Amino acid sequence: MNTVPGGLLTNISYRLDYPPNRLSQIKKKMFWSSIALIGLVALISVADQVVEFNETINTSWINTFTHSLIESNCALLSLMIGYVIYKEYRASGKRSIFYLLMAFLSMAVFDFAHASSNHSHSLFIWFHTLSGFSGGAFFLWSTYSVRKDAYDSRWQQRLLLVSGVIAIVGSVAEIVYLLPLLPGAVITEIGRNMPVNLPITWYFSRSMIVCNTLSALCFLLAGLKFYRYFKVTDDVIYFVFSLAALLFFESELLFAFSRLWNLTWWYWHLIKLFIFIGLSIGLAHGLSRSFGDLYESRKKLSATVGELKHAYDHLKNAQEELLESEKLASIGKMAATISHEIRNPLAAIKNAAGIFKRHARLSPEDGELLDIIGKEINRLDTIISDFLEFAKPHPLRKTMIDLNGLIDETIALLVHDKAGRSLHISISLDRHMPRISGDTNAIKQVLWNVLINAVQAMPQGGTITIKTAYVETSDTGKPGEAAIMISDTGTGLPAETVKKVFQPFFSTKSKGTGLGLSIVERTVKQHGGHISLESEVGRGTTVSIRIPVHAEQILGEALNDVVYLGSR
């Protein structure tokens, strides 16, 4: 059962990616262009066989040096192509690529030997013929191995490569040694070892014609097979090797019916050189295409990695929120028990201590101890209240709030409660601040907690600066924000602590619950806002709160101003 072959090469990938209606047209153009090229090359050769051009063309360049130069370049290009295919074989281990590698290696070795064997015309011709025959045979072997490719392991690759190179180099040495036993290469009465350095034309012997015809047949079958694979896979690399094999077919066939050292013979040397140059350009174009695809894939991969990272961060945040929710749910279940099991006994102790203090005759020391008991009971009650507030927050009761007025009320409470501290309060309020929609008690508690933290950060006194401002967003579709900045000149916090200040139960105070700023953050988020904290050791701390102001709130403020001006 026949199977469709995959790509011939793994690292060099160049497929036609046109729409179906364009694809058939492109393939037809490529086919007819190839036919035209093959026909033109053959036509020039046939014309030279019919018409003798040698009398009208300067033949001073026809010498052994020019020949060696052309063949050496062919061998060098073949070696370079072989190196690229060797890398492909090492990457994939496909046996078909190994046979293709051997085709170019054998042509390179035999062409180098051909270029340097001008001292003997028989050896000279045999190396040329064996170059074409080995290349054609390995080309054909490669095409028949594509469908059911074997994959070689590393040790098999090394063994095959070493064996192949030894076989090729050994063949060169054996041919030189066994030359007297080989049939004659040309029909001539001149001695076999006469230097080939004269523009004398000889006819090839029958054995040479048979060998070159067999080489041409191998290249023809390989070219047809490669083209068939191109039609199935749209892989341009198949097309490149198909065209090269068909041109080699013409080269070997018409070369056999030319005469040694005449103009047609030279013409086919140039065609051979152009075939190797075309192969090099085709592979280079495929490599550049592969690198382009690789670059595009890298960009897509980078974008995908970015999306995955964003998704991972989102998932991580969602996981943290889920864990936080589970923790809060557990805390909520404990809250009712704590409320009944601790608060009621505390109330009983506080009442008993109060009665005892009022009716008993106590010494000053005992009275002081009872005062301490009362204060500690109040502190425990506050801790329980914070705990219950964090575990079971009250639903918001939103109304329209005058933020500046609420700040003035909170500052008045702070001034009354500053307990002798040397505090200076600097206020800068935006008098055009629109009202915000929020829970008055919740917002006041936010301001109070932040201000109390600022006071506690300045045990020796200092300055608290409070600013408000209405901030418009650059996105016209989003509402503006009411911004509140509260700064102190206290001791400040290190960077490691700043990262944790909003975490539940984290506190830098010896008697703190670590819930104050957590409750503040949650309340701000419930209002659709966000809070941030910046601090520097020795220079103080700034807390920034932003709460969105919706368009209807701004419109309402404007209408109130119009009504007020109209009433005046």
C-alpha cells in the first residue's frame, strides 16, 4: 500500500501555501517553466551537435586549467550541499537523506579526482562517468526510500557515514590501481597515458556511452519521482531536486553523444556547474524561508508565552482569592462561637469588676489593678469586634457622601483623641470634589484606621498631611476618581513590610490584630476603588485611596450648582 511521503528535509521546509485556486496555477507555471528550461538546454546542445561552432568561436580558453577550474567548483559546491544534507541527516536520521548525502559526496570526490587526472585521458573520463553514475544511482535510491523511511540511530549514522566515505575514497584508489584492466574510454589510436592538453576531439567508446546512458536513466527516474512527490506534498525542495535531476539526465545523456574536448562537451560542463549553483540557491532560499517561519513561530510562541503567563497570574490570583474566601468562611464559622463564648464572659467580668470597684473599700493599688482589668477587657472587646468585622462584614448602605465633609468630621475626632501628642495636621481639600456613592460609616472607618496608623507611626509627634483631588481618567469611557492622600512624617516601613501590610493578621505592633488595614483594603474594594501604600524608612508613609466617581454623580453635582445659582 502506497503512503504519501512527508517532507524530504526536516530543517529546510518550503511548502507552497497559496489558496487552492492559486495553488494549481502556480504548480502549472512551475511545471511549464521547467519544461521550457529543460527544452532550451537540450536544444542548444542538439544545435551544437548539428552545426560545428568551433570554427567561429575563439577556443583559446579550451585547456586543462579551465576544465580543472570548472570541475573543482562543481566538486566544491557538491561538497557544500552535502554538508547541509549531512546536518539534515544528523537531525532526522532518515535513511533517504543518507542516500542523498552519498550522492553529493560521491559526485564531489569523483569530480575532484576527475579535475586532477589530466595526465591520463582514460582515468580522466572514467572519473567523470563514475561521478554521474554514482550520483544518479544514489539519487534514485533516495527517491525509493522516501515512502518507507528507516530512521537510523546515532551509532548507525556514524557507521554508515564512515563506511560510505571509506567506500568512495577506496573506489578512487582502486580505479587508479586497476586502470589497465578497465575498458578504453575513447576511440583513438593515441596512447592511453598521453597528457590531455590539446584541443583534439575524440569519440567516446561504447562502454562509456552505456555507462553515461545508465547514469542518465537513473537521474530521469529520480527526477520523475521527485516531481511526483512535489505534486503530492507541495514541498518545493522536492521540486528543486526534481529539476536538478532532470537537468543531470540531459547532461549525462547528451554528454555521452558529444565528443571529448569539443564545444558541446564544454557546454555540458557549464550546465553541470549551473545545476550545482541552482541547487545551492534553492537550498539557501529554503533555509531563509525556514528561518523566516522560525522567526514568525518564535514571535507567536512569545505571544503565547505572554498569554500563558497572564493566564497563570490570573489563575494564581484567583486561587489566592479562593483560599482567602475559604479562610474567611472558616473564620466566619468561628466568629459566632467566639462572640458567645468570649464576649459574654468578658461582659460578666467587666460588670463584676465595676460593682466590686464601686462598693468595696479598696486600696489605691487594688483600684489601679481594677482599672487595668477594665482597660484590658475593653482591648479584648475591640479585638473581637475587629475579628467579627473582618469575618462577617456588614453589607454596605450607600448614600451620596460629601467626602471633604466626612474628612473634616474624622479629623475633629482625631484632634480630640490625640492624647497630648504634638501633632500638626495639614489639610488641602479639593473644593470642587463631587459627591461619591458609598457607606458613610464604612468610609469614615477607613479614614479613621489610616489616620490612627499615622498617629501611631509618630510616637514623638509629627505632621499628618491630608489631600483630596478629583482625577480624570485618560479613557473617556471610564469615570473619574476621588483621590485621598494621607501622609505622615513617622518612622516609615521597610520594603519587605510594605508588601505585607494588607495581609490579614500581619502587624508590626506588639498588641495589634493585623486586621485593620485588611479591613480598610476590603472596604475600599467594595466601593470599586483601590488603595496603595508607599513608605521609606526614616521619611514617613503615604497612603493613597482612589474611589471611582460615576458620571451621574458629576451630573448631579452640576445640576445642584445650577439650582443653587438659580435660587440666588
